[in-house]
Amino acid sequence: MARKETAADAASAGRLKQIALTYKMTRKADKTIGLVLAAVGLGIFAVLLAIGFLIGHPVYGGILGLMLGLLATMIVFGRRAERAAFGQMEGQPGAAAAVLDNIGRGWVTTPAVAMNRSQDVVHRAVGKAGIVLVAEGNPNRVKSLLAAEKKKMNRIVADVPVHDVIVGDGEGQVPLKKLRTTMLKYPRVLTGPQVTATNDRLRALGDLMSNMPLPKGPMPKGMRMPKGGGRGR
């Protein structure tokens, strides 16, 4: 029993420490977070306590107000913390990949499936909505990256829908804070086994590309790659 209690206490302390750290980080970007949370929690508690006095059950009203006040406070805190995090990440390289990693269950994400010398990048997410290619970088440059990657997806998994998104604040782009919502709005057209099969095919392609024998040093001019990937008969 002592071991179980110790583990539970450690987990609880870890959660409290994480909440405190999240609050500190949020407060740097949102100076009014403390006042807002206090107003929400105390406001709900006061209203339900007053209702409890009116109906002759102040204790029940106070308990219900305390519970609902804490719940509402945590919901508001979560949303404002998420908004602050997006604000700090926006414009940073890899921000879209961080959002994709936390999109939720049912999605398998692969960061940086395509990149150019200017570090414009395309990430890939596979879920029941199909394949979503998410690009971040210069809008004009990433369009060619997206087109090439989308063509590759259509060739490998022609029966799976492919969506493309450019993260940004310009016309036709999706702001970072709305990326997760946008992806979750896509209609679900694949079953769980189909998602697994799609990921297996894409993973096999990645393994094939990584295992291809590449010549060391620059390739001589006019030299062509042998057909069949260079394997001998």
C-alpha cells in the first residue's frame, strides 16, 4: 500500500508542478489570466451559493458552486493557456509539427516529409480523414513542395483522399491556432484498418527510400542511375 500511495503522491505532485509551470508561462503572454480565473471561479460560486440561500439549501448550493466554479476555471485556464502557447509558437520553425503532435488519438504524424534549402517544410498527418499535408514557410515556395508531395501521395495511395494546408495568416491560409480545428472538421472517410494500411504503405516507402544505396561524392556528369535500384541479378 505504501508504494502505491507514494506513486500516487508523486503523480499528483507532478501534475501540480506542471499546472504551476503552465500558469507561469501563460501569465507571461496573458497578464490578466489571474483576474479572469478568479472572476470565473468566484462568480459561479457566488451565484450558486445565492441560489442555495433562496431555495433554503445554502450548503448544497455552495458545494455545487465550488465544483462548477473549479471546473469552469480549469476550462478557461486550458483555453487561454493554449491560446498563449500558440501565440508564442506562431512564426517559429516547426510550430505546425508541434500542433500536429498534439492533435489527438487516431492521427499518425510524420514531420518534415519534404523540405527545401530555404527550410520551408511539409509535414504529414494520416487519420480517418485521409492524408493531410501541412506546409509552413514562404507561401509561394511551399506550393511547389505541396504539389510534389501531393502527386507522390496520389501515386502511392490513390484511393485515399489527400488534403493540403498552408499555415499562416494570409488569404487561403490557416492560422496556427485553427490548424487542429480545421483538421478535425475534415469528413471521416477511412476506417481504422484502412488508416493502418495507409500508414504501413507510407512507412514502407520511407524505409525503401532510406535503404537505397547512394553513391558517395558527386555523381559524374552524364551518369544515369541503373534501373531496379542498382541491384545485381
